[in-house]
Amino acid sequence: MFKKHRLVIGGIVVAVLLLLILIWKFLFASPADPELVLATVRRGTLEKTVEATGTLEPKELVGVGAQVSGRLEELYVTYGDTVRKGDPIALIDAQTENNSLKTAQANLANMQAQLASTDATLAQKKLAFARQKMMGAGEATSQADFEAARADLQAAQASRDSLAAQTRSAIVAVNTAQVQLGYTKITAPMDGVVVSVVTKQGQTVNAVQSAPTIVVLAKLDQMTVKAQVSEADVINVRVNQSAYFTILGDPDKKYEGKLRLIKPAPASIVDEVNTATNTGTTTNNTSTTAIYYDALFDVPNADGRLRALMTAKVTILQARHTRALIIPSSALGARAADGSYSVRVKDKDGVIAQRKITAGLDNNVNVEVLSGLKEGEQVVAGEAKAGTTTTSKPMMGTPGA
């Protein structure tokens, strides 16, 4: 019985001692030294870029519309058809325009007939006045007859001038009617592919207020990338900078080009102008909506692989250094007054020492080392808690380029 009590007491004592050891360890023991994350200094290609989302558009895109109203009698093309400039696209009922042309031609014929009659009368009045002039006023003829002949000539001349003006107007009306009749035959304004058919055969179009679109033509052998660059990045973007993009269907292929235009204002500027026009006042834009500026560049599309309105993941190159010494940006310490940085370097004996370096291009992931380090050396890129597995920190970039 006594031995049994001693065993129980002993177990309690052991448990208390273990508890005290655990409390001391968690409250008073010094934390384990952190393990260092090392990165090897290497050579590679370092790029500083601006990322943006873009949309693919045909470089030339035209809506082919109707300039006269009427029923669409014939539609000669459909989706995907390739057309040449001048090829027929559609035909609109021309009855109204034909009638207008005939009316204008009849009016012109009437004006020309009246003009011919007036020419004959004018010729007669000229002869009569010439006769009065030859006889002499107050001698062989009276002054009254002379003045009457002169007034008749002037009236005939004025009548002739009026009809001549009306005839010219009638000629213009005929020409206009002929043009309007020509508008019923819609032709392709350029070489291209039919990418959209807006109006169906048999449908009535109304061109009174605006020209209705029949089809949309596009040149697909060259595409324009419209990249939306944020207001934070647009100040670093310049015309002629290199750019490339990938598409969702083939993220491994890069399509390259050079920026040809950075629009000076966002697309929303149109809304600001419309608001100012309608209200007579400008508004302060306090919206939290992000502002984007369109940056455009062109790429060839001879194989037709790229299609209109595809989404493009765009990368604009601000700088590109090849064969650069590269370390992670996280390895940089504080920047000194002379522009240098301190880094921690591990030597062959495993000793960590501070060293000053000169940094070059920095894309916030990796940084170029201009002086102070050699290829193959190891720098401290960060720290990890004791007990975790650590390896040399990977760095982005093209190795050995």
C-alpha cells in the first residue's frame, strides 16, 4: 500500500517537473536563430516592363452603309467573304430614286425649252433695238420708240439670264438624282473580309438621320493591339518602345511589335465633353474608377490566326539588359547617400558579411549588380523560421542570355 502511494506521488512530481520545463522553454528560452534564404549571383537577361491588358482589332475596319432609304433587295455577300474594292455588296430598291431622276430630267428639258424660246425672243429684241439705233432717235424714229426697243431688249436679256440660272439648277438636280440612284448600288470601299452582316436581305433601311450599316469589312492581314495602360504606368511608356503580347489560346507564343501611338486622353474624355455640352458646365471627376490610356501597336497576321476582339496579355519593355549580374531585389539593404546598397554575402567559410554594391536596372523582383559582387557568390535574399526547408531563392529572368 505504501509503495503504491510512493509511485503515485512520484508520477505527480515528474509531471510537474515536465510542465515547469515546458513553461520555462516557451517563456524564457531564447528563440532559435532564423535560417537564411540564399540566392546565387548569376548572369541572365533582366527586363523592366509594364503589364497591360489589350484587345485585338483589325488595323482597318469599315462599316459599309446605305446613303438612301429603301428595301434591301439583294445582299451579295455573307460572313467570311473576301471582297475587293468596288465589288458589289448590296442593292437597294431604286424605284424612288429612278422616279426622282426622271422628274429632274423632265424639269431640265422644260427649262432648256424655255431657254431656247427666250433666246429666240432675245435675238428678235436685239435686232429691233439695233434697227432703232441705226435710224437714230429723234430723226428717222421717235425717242419713245427707241427707248421702248431698248427696254424690251433689257427685259428679254433679264428673262434669258433667269432661265439660264434655272437651267443650271435643273442640271444640278439631275446630277444629284443620278448620284442618289448610284447610292442604291452599294460597293466595297476597300479590300477586306466581311466580318459582320448587320442588315438582312428584304429589310428596309432608313437613311434619313444616319447611314445604316449593311456589313462590316475588315483587313485581317494586319492587326492592331489596343493595350489599356494604367495612369500609374503611362508616364513610363513611349512611342517606339518594344512590346509583345500573348493570347489565351496560345500563351507560349509571343507576337512582337513597337508602340506607334499612346493616346493623350482616356476614352472617358468623350463622356466629359458630352456632359459639358449638354449642361454647359464641366464636372470634377471624383470617381474611384481606374483611368486607362490606349497604347497601340501593330502586328502582321498573314495566316489569319489572330481574330478581332481577342484578349491580349501585353508586355511593354521599358528596358532590357542581357548578360547582366542578377540578384533578387529582396537582397538589397538600405540605400546609402552615395546611391550604393548593402547586401549580406556568405563566403566560402559560411561567414555572413556586409558588402556595398552598385545596383542598376531593378524591376522589383530582380536587380542588376553593376559592381561589388561576382558571379557564383551567394547573397542573403531573406530569412525563414527555423525548422522550415530552405533553398536558394529562384529568380525571374532568362539565364545565360
